[in-house]
Amino acid sequence: MIDRAIRRACLGLLLLPAVLGTPLAGSPARAQAPGAELARHGIAMHGEPALPPDFAHLPYADPKAVRGGRLSIGFQGTFDSLNPFNLKAGSTAQGLNTNVFQTLMTRSLDEPFTLYGLIAKTIETDDARENVIFRLDPNARFSDGTPIRAEDVRFTFELLKAKGRPQQRSAYALVKSIETPDELTIRYDLTGSGDREMPLTLALMPVLSKKHTNAETFAETSLETPIGSGPYVISAVRPGESLILKRNPDYWGKDLPAHRGMFNFDEIRIEYFRDAASLYEAFKGGLVDYREETNPTRWLTGYDFPAMTSGRMVKASAPIGVPKGMVGFAFNTRRPLFADARLREALGLMFDFEWINAKLFGGLYSRTKSFFDESDLASTGRPASARERDLLAPFPGAVRDDILEGRWRPPSTDGSGRDRDSARKALNLLKAAGYALSNGALVERKTGEPVAFEIMVTDRNQERLALNYASSLSRIGVRAQVRLVDEVQYQRRRQGFDFDMMLGTWLASASPGNEQRSRWGSASARQEASFNLAGVASPAVDAMIAAMLAATSREDFVAAVRAFDRLLLSGFYIVPLFHASEQWFAHSTKLTRPERNAGFAAPLFGATLDTWWRKEP
């Protein structure tokens, strides 16, 4: 039921990896920003990196992991490209980021937002973060053996700024200038950006080979085997069906501390399945080694097949440490029908979570009540602080009083499936917004136009949920038609905002930042393929995003995020659904993993189980 394409793309923002090392030596004086700190091995969004310069390995990786063997992974859907960095990235094969393509620095998933050196050995920035200097590791190589140089970084930056994904183009446009004073040094001038996250955003930029990347055709889908700098190379591709990654024996970074205990399989085989049922059957039959389960009914009743009962496979769960984010039905407010927040709130009242959770999901879910649920960033249940109120003061009325005071909660029902109180509240709101019932249909009083729209879904689980919601809406005279479309049409329509309502997923990190511009910023509302599904264009929302990016302390940052959360809740852009506090998964007993999970990872183990290994290679 979760929009996996959006989830993949969001994960690209949250989980791109990298790490840092020694002082910046030999840089020309003009590359040294006034008042800049010495070159550092790492950088944290707030505070200091938790790991020292001489750290041995990431805390959640086991340096004693056995290397070798093959991992078989399955995903639902298909793919038509091996380029995860352009507008058409939603249809790109999974498993390429971190394995084939690397970024300047790598993220420690044990900290809210801290990076350590990878392709870039060190980072240097001033107190205001208006300048940043990266010094490349002289040993860094692409998979064809050519060295990674500053000209590759500059080429990548300029290419992604012009033809990359919307969030990349928006972020990189804030850079005033880029210099490459020598072949290992890159200096960015960030003066005037007002974005303290920008050095980290640039550190998470992938590095593409200038020699092997065709800038002219970059915007198109491509199945040409890419040249990356990661621990794996692509050895075989069956378009739309499968690809095989093989360990590069000459990988330049195999001895880096950030990679000890990581990337342990010699071969990763990634298979694609057209539907959830065939993927599940492949796992049951032992064709796939690992499975993350998102269907609670199957989790409760579907794991008693022979491979599981015989001990060849095992199921497990683990707590998810990051904020729980939001999954919900998104109103496309570009449509005139959804322009009024009162209508959106009224339609949201008809989602019967209590009935759905009990009857369809075994009571395993919790109703989502914040875009950062189960974390200190969530605003729900907390009165706004003085800092939040100061931030919101220029936008009177943008946050509802009950949300400002922490009293608001998502609506609840009696669980009968036909709660009359919910319908009564919804109709009262609709009456105030200018709607009325006429011959059993809800219509706009002035025009007589019925309230009717389409809910676009892409799989049977989404369809079942949408049909239930549509049935509830019919009780107040709203006609919602559910349309199931294939993956290609789904992506095309999503990227062009050609839908009325659709299910969306907005993963939350412990350090939200630049990605929020593409999800909710005004500039992204009309930007093709952005994640601003709802079409939000609010000066108040823009101001809160700017405030969280400019925050110099944790206290200011939390205040900005909570104020941002209150604005989104007050807009009723999404009908919030539900979430699980744990990740459910099952796997072959031939696989094992470290005892300790990363504190801020979602999903817990990445697309290709980066910290796992095979017991008997």
C-alpha cells in the first residue's frame, strides 16, 4: 500500500553514503575561506561528529563479517534505466546508489545527520557555512581505473544542476560559484544561500565520470552500463527483469574504515517481480534470500510455509529509530475541487482507521498524527513554544488554534465502519464550505457540480485501501473512483501531476532539511517530477523550511521543524494513514547480520543489506 517509487526516491535523499580523513594540505591561499576551520574528517548538521578521526568502523558494522557468497534480493515492479540521477529516476533499477555510485562523503546512520569522508577525504567550512572546501582522496578511482579528480566533481555538479532531479537543481542553484584550484580540491562559494545544510548537501553529491558520462543524453533513460566508483560493478542486465552486481576486486576504497564490515557479498542478484504475490512466492520458494514485509495480514498469517517451519528461513522484527514520517492520500490542490482546506479536512474525516486497522490489519498499526511521528520533532500533543510562535508570528492564521496548542488529533471512529458522528462532522464542515446534499450526491451549491474525483493506485493493496475509503466517502455523497494503473503510467502521471488523489509516502529523517523544498516548497509545486504531490505553495511553509536550514542550534532547529509540522497539519493536504513502529522482515538462515542496528536507518538495512553477510560463502 505504500508508494514504493516515492519511497525509493526519498531514500535516495536520506541514505546516500560517504566518510573524511586528514587536514587539507597544499591548498592555494585563495581556496582558504576567511575564518575557516581546519580540514575535518567529518561534519555534523548540529554539534560535532560522534566518531573521532581515527575511528575503526561504523558502529553498526561488524569488521569480522565474512566476505563472499551471493545475495538474492527481489523487488516489485520493473525498470527501464540505470541512471538514478535524472528526472526519470523513478523507473531506475534499485541497488545502484552506494554499490555502484558513490558520493563525496558517507552518512553514518547512527547519528541524525553526520557525514564522514569517502571520495572526499576531508571537508573544510567556516562558522557561517558560506564556503566549503573538499579535498579528494588521491587514491579514489572509477571502476575502469581512472582517477577521480576535481574536474569530475565539477562536471557532475554542473550536469546535475542543469539536468538532475528537481531537488538537486533547486539546491545547487543556491551555490554562488565553484572553483577547482587543483586536481584534488573543490571550493564552493555559498555566500547568501542562508542554508547551513548546503555543505552536507554537496557532500552527498554523487561523483560521475566526465569521461564516461554523456551530458547530451543524460536526461533520457539509459540501459548503458555505467562507470561508477563503488565496491560493485554491473555484470549483467536483463532489462526490466534483473541485474547482477559483482564485487570489483580492484575497488579503491576496500580498506576505508567506513567500509569495514560493509558490502560483504561477492555478488548481488536483483530480481524484479510484476506483483506482490509473485515476489512473495519467490521468497517462499527460496529464490530470494530476504524480504521486508509491509502487509500486516501476511505478517500475521503468511509465514507458516515449509521453508519457515523447517528452519531454513526465519522471521524477525526490529524497532525503527527514525521519525515515522507520513503515508497518506494526497490531495492534488492544483485541482480547483481541492482548493478549500475545509473540504479537504471534511473528506479526511471519512477515513475510518479504527475499522480498517481491526478488520484488515490485525490491529498492528498506529494512526499517524504528525509528519515526524514518534520523535521530538513532532508537534502533535505539544503546545507551541515561544520560539515556534515567534517563527509563525508573520503568518497569522496559518496554524489552527487547536494545532498550535497541541490539542488536535486525527479523527477517530467507533470502529463500526459506519460512524455517524464522523459523517455529521464532515457534512457540517462541507456546509460551511458551500456544499450540500442533493438527491444523495454532494454538490457545490453555487454551480451544482458534484464532488467527484479519481484515486490513482498502482497495486492491489493500494486498491483495497482506496476502495474502502471510497466506500466511506459515498456515505456523504462523494463519488470517488479508484483507478489501478501500471507502473509506467503511474510514474508518468505522478511526475506530471496528472491525478486527483494518490497514495504518497514521505519518509522522515532525524534531520529534515533540503529535501523538504522538493516535497513542500512553493517552487516545487509546478516543477515536473518533484515530490510536492499536493501542490503546496505557502509562504509560511517556505519560511519554516528556510528556518530549519538556517538553525545554528538544536533548539532552534526543533522549533522550526515543529512549526513546519503544524503548518502542514493545518493545511490538511494529506489524509494521514498509519504506520508500524517496527520493521518486519524475514530471511534465509544462511544470512546473518551485526547484533547492533543503526540508530537512524529506515529501512534498517538498506536496499541490498549493506552490513549483512553469508555464513557460508
